[in-house]
Amino acid sequence: MCKPLQIAITVLLMLSNAAAAATSCNAPIAVQVLGSGGPEGQNGRASAGYLLWLDGQARVLIDLGGGTFARYGASGADFSDLDLIAFTHLHADHATDLPALLKSGYFSDRERPLPIAGPTAGAGYPDLGGYLRGLLAPESGSFRYLAGYLDGSDGLVKLEPRTIDAGRHAPLSVHETPAYRVDAVGVTHGPVPALAFRVDVGETRIVFSGDQNGDDAHFVDFSRNADLLIMDHAVPEDAGPVAARLHALPSEIGRIARDAEVDHLVLSHLMRRSERALDDSLERIRAIYAGTVSTAADLDCFQPGNDG
Ligand SMILES: [Zn+2]
């Protein structure tokens, strides 16, 4: 193929991909999957990350695992529009792309501070503040050249950390605007301090499970009547005891979605072991739960109330 033609085709493909992503999330309320994978680096899946779009603006970013920074760019989201970054927990597949996103923010015209939420500390894990200091502290942070994010100096906007008690089983308010509110609750992900997040936009409810083993009865209450439940699906039904201590089995996912009377369940955070058994897992989930079930792919957009 001659080079000009090749370039023209490449540009057309890029434009059509960008248009598809922008169009599919141009709804009053939508969740875009930035990363539908886990920590393995599967083909076609970035690690965990999600964007909440409201009226065509990306407002809330949940998790920033490896690869999500590139997906964030592909989504067309604007750093200036973000109201909140929220980490479910501080595993690498949920948190590594934060410095990349912050550096990109230098090139935006954002002026207002940026709230950022994450869990309290646990054995072997820092709290949100410790994570941020490890990255950004002026004397010792790995990316100390971005230390201005801690105090709003150097032309950078100030991060406003909100550390959420991961041991708490009752919902805690994380962020609230006239248009929507975000709450969090602690969930069990083995020994890792971990949170689930819930966004209520008027009567519409969206829940992000984070990584959890499905044992928490309070998570069913937290997810009650959700229009969308984005649930991590990292293990098959025959998972060994270590994996099952960290992640919910398909039968547990189905039970949660059924008991919480969720409208639409989206399976994400897929790993090779869960992809291999996906047909079996979907069968098990559908045997328990009668609502809509989808399997996420990167850059997918899901609209509450649109179960197609
Ligand atoms: Zn994970």
C-alpha cells in the first residue's frame, strides 16, 4: 500500500474510534470502562479504571490501574472536568497510573482543587496520604517534581485527600454536589484495606464493587436497587482458597446481584483464569440472577436503564 493511502486509512480509523468512544458516552449518565482487566497485562485489557460521565463530562474517576492513563486519553475526558478521583484500594492494578494523570494535568487549564479519595492504612499498605507522599513529597517523593499537587504551588492544582475508613460497614459520604453524591463502604479483599463506591445521580444508582470476596452482607445493602453494578470477576467457581479469600466466586456475584435487586450487572476486572471459565461462570450467575449481565471491555460505555 502506498504511504499516503496508508496514512489516510490510519487517520480515518483513529477518527472513527474516537467518534465511537465519544458518541457512546454522550449520554446523561454513563460509565466508561477504562480498564477491564486485573494485574496480569492481558491482551486488550488495561488494569482497573472507570469514568462516570454526566452530560458529556467525565466527573468521577474510580481507580487508575496500569494502562488506564492511555484509555483515559482515548476517552476524550478532560482533566478540568474531574470532580473526584477515588481509589478502591492501593494495589498496583488499581493505582499505578496516578502520576501519569497528574503530570498530564499540568497541561490542562484546571484551576480548582481536585478531591482524591482512598482507604485507610493496613498491614503492608499505606493510607491514601502515605501513598500520595510516597509519590509527591518534596524531599523524598519519587515524583517530587510534582510536589506542587500537595499544596497547590508550582502552577499545579491542590489535591484534597479524603481518607475513608476501610473498616467501616456503614456508608460514608465521599463527595456531594447538587447533581450527584458519592458514598463508600469498606469491603473485604483479603488483608487489603478496600472500599466500594456508590454514585447516586437523582434516582439513578451506580455501584463499583472494587476488589472484594463477596462475603460482606452490608455490601448487598449498599448496592440495593442499583441500576448498574460494576463487579470484579477475577476468579472462576473452582478458585483455590487464597484467590477466594480475595475475590468473589461467580455464584457469590450472582447472589449479590440477586439479593440487592440490581438491574444490570457488569463483570469486569477479568483475569486469564476468569476469562477461561467465562461461559461456565455466566451460566452460574444467570442461574441465580435474572437481571441483565454484561462482560466489560476497555472503553465500553454502559448507560443505566439501557440494558441492551
Ligand atoms: Zn485488582
